[in-house]
Amino acid sequence: MSDLLAVGSYTSATGGRGSGIALVARDPGSGRLGADAVALPAASPSYLALAGGGVPAAPAAAEVLLHAAHELPDGVLSTWRVRRGDASRGIAPGGEQLARVPTGGAHPCHVAVHPSGRLLVVSDYGGTTGVVAAEGGVAQRLVQVVEPRGSGPRPDRQEGPHPHSAAFLDDGHVVVADLGTDELRVHAVVLDAGGAPARLDPDPVQVVAAPPGSGPRTALVRRHPGGDLLHLSGELSSTLLTAPTSGGRLGGLRSVPAQAAAPPPAGPPEGSAGSAPQPSEVAALDDALLVAVRGLDVLAVHRGGRVVDVPLAGGSATGDRPQARNPRHVAVVGRHAYVSAQDSDLVLHLELALDDAGGGPRVVAWSALRTGSPTVVLPL
């Protein structure tokens, strides 16, 4: 199990308080976060992904490669070599940047890694999808920019395309979730003469319309023996969208509320506690799905047809835990969930126990680390 986490952040380059990529130790048994972090300076690396086809390295591996999407007006993708360190020998974690390439668009907010590790699909929130070639886990060059068209019914958020994430359905297909057009676009992977992934077919092989105004944000492909499922957060309608996937195609979408609580009346600014709920990340924990919901500041646990909200902020509901506001992302290692609370400058660790009878989760332990404007947590 991972004993190191990489935490991306917004830095002063985009009005944030982070320092770049923070390397945080975790106890592999208790899941507890270390007291300190090692900073790798970088400009607003708001999303991180493992380079090796998205598969974590063995815990004994001394080094690991990761990609960072820098959410800047001139979009940049970088690759980093991270050293785990060795606490028993007093050697701290560290790292260095190996590559830096343009994404071909503005404000990249997500990167998906082909199972081979040789093709990267970058979602530029500014309206395009960049395709980057990689060799040996290191980004090499921008090879393609896909420019969709369209809009949605929300003029404040859907005036044009806003690709927010992508996920590989299999070796030959990737789905792009577009918040701005309410679309899920499936593109085929085009191979080079040697059979390696080289680019995407710019014309989708399938376009699935999400409910109008839903704003699909983050995609998760969950492998199941009985058939794979694609789960997505519907940011603008506060829903969880699910579709079966097989053979590089999507089945019909099902939509359910993202959280158990009813949305509060509109009023406070977006992203703040008490504003309209905005589900962000979706993660899997055993047979449950976790949805980080901003606005309400809860971790919604979907299991067996039930939804239970675990409060992250809000007085006595969280006991003695620190307030974790604006939960932008959640990552899972075993039974441990790690939430990046952007507005609280906090990474919160929750050890969750699921009721064997299919009931709600219990928080049995927690820990926290202060770090500026965290946006993503990546177990290494």
C-alpha cells in the first residue's frame, strides 16, 4: 500500500496559496498523514496522474513518475521523477521535473494516461483536448489538439465547450466529459505503424448526451466482473451519472442525486458552505462510491442504493475534526479516504468503516495536514 501522497495545489500564479506539489508521508497501517510535507515548486499543478498507465508503483520502488496539469492560461503539462525517500535512513522524499510541454489550450485541469503510458489526454477547461506523446513515462511533445463545438443551457457556465476530464474505456477508446456541452464524447485511439497509440480520431465514434444542464465533470471507470461502469459527477445539477461500458461504447445514462441532503437555497458564492452543491470527484471504496460535494461540504457515500453524507465542515457534526471546506478531490487507499479541502488549506484523512449490512459509513479515525490550496491527492 502507498506510503507517500503527492498533493497538487493552486499557487500564486492563479491566486492560490500553495507551493506546488507537496509530498506527504502516510503510515501504511493506520493511514495517518505525516506532520510535514516536502514541496516541489511548480505553478498551479492542479491535477496529478501516475505516468505508468495509472498503476501505482510497488511500495518498495525508490522512484515513481507522475504527470502534472498546470492550470494556467497557456496550458502546460509536466512530468516529474519523485523519490520516495527512506525514513529509516533519514532521507526525505524529493523530486525533479523531467519534461514540460504545451497542452495546446488554456487552463488544463485533468490528464488521463493510456494503459500503455505512451499517450496522454489533457482536458483543457478553456475548450480543447490536447493529446501528448510520452516515452518511458515522460511527456515528449504535443501531437494533436481536438476542438469540439457546442454549448449548454447554463449561459454562466456553458457558453461553450469545457472539457473537464477524460477516462480510457479500454486500450482503444477514451471518453471526454465536457461540462460546457453536456456531452460524453468517445474517441478511438489511432495506432502508429508499430501498433503503438499515436493520437485520437478527432471525430467521436459515439456522443452521449448527458441531461441538459448537468455539467459532467469527473469520470471514473470502475471495473466489474459483470460489466464495467462509468461514473461521473454532474457538477451543475448535483447528480451522479452512471453508464455501462463495453467494447469502447457507453450504454444509457442513469442519474441520481449526488448527495442525501437537499440543496440549500441559492445565495452564498459558489464553492462555499451553504451554496448550491457541486459534486467534484468520484472515487471507489470497496463496494461503495464516494462523491466529494462542494457547497454542502460533505463526502457522499453511495452503497447498495442508499446515500449517506459524511460531513466535512459544519460545527458539531464533525466532532473535533478540523473544518474541511470546498472538497475538490478525494482519493482512496484501502479503507482510507484523503480529501483535498481547497478553501481550508487542508488535506483531511478519514478512515471509514462500512456497515456489513449495507448501512452508512462510520469515521473511525482521522488525521490532517495543513497545505495551501490543495486541489488533488495522488497516492504514489
